[in-house]
Amino acid sequence: MRGTRGLGDAGEKLALRRLLELGYELLETNWRCRNGEIDLVMRDGETLVFVEVRTRRGEGLGTPEESVTLAKQQRLVSLATQWLAERYPEEEPPDWRIDVVGVHLSTSGKLLEINHLPGAIGFG
């Protein structure tokens, strides 16, 4: 696992596995547009869930969850709104929320903790 992309990919796989174990259904991974990317788009029952996965190795930079800045939160709301507008142009979209999954690895890459925060980013 080299570089931030490799670290991010590893974290996303671990987060996805955890969410699937919780009964979530995967709809899309790494949806991109010119404004950014949504890591995972999932369904939790009838609710659409946009998932931001943050991965940190070691303890020098704080927790993964702390790395979701206000600017990042605002961008995620904008991206989710854009995703919904593309998929539901003529109808009301289902209920939705934005979750954050923090993946904390040791400096050697061993999984220490996965912290799932449903509805972590408010948009109302």
C-alpha cells in the first residue's frame, strides 16, 4: 500500500466490507464528476447513503473523521445533490444521508479501528 491513493483504496475496501456486513447494498463506487468524487453510494433499506471514507495510518495527523473539514462537508452535500439530480431528474429522490467512515490503520498498515458515523454530515 504505497501513497495516498493506495491507502485510500485500502480504506475504501475495508469500509465497504463493513457496510455490506451491516446489510447495506452497494450501488456505485468512486462516482466522479468535475467537482469531485463520492467514494461509495449505497442503500440502507429505503435510504440512499453517500459515504465518505477517510483513512489514516498512524496517529500523527489526528483521527480520520477529523479530516473531514467544513469545506469537504459542503462539497459532499453538493456532490450528493448533483448525483441525485442526474438519477432523479423528473421525480422526487428517496430519503438520503451522508455517512463518514473513518478507517484507522497502524503505521505498519494493520487495521486498528473502523468508525462508522451515520448521518455525520448535515445538509438541512
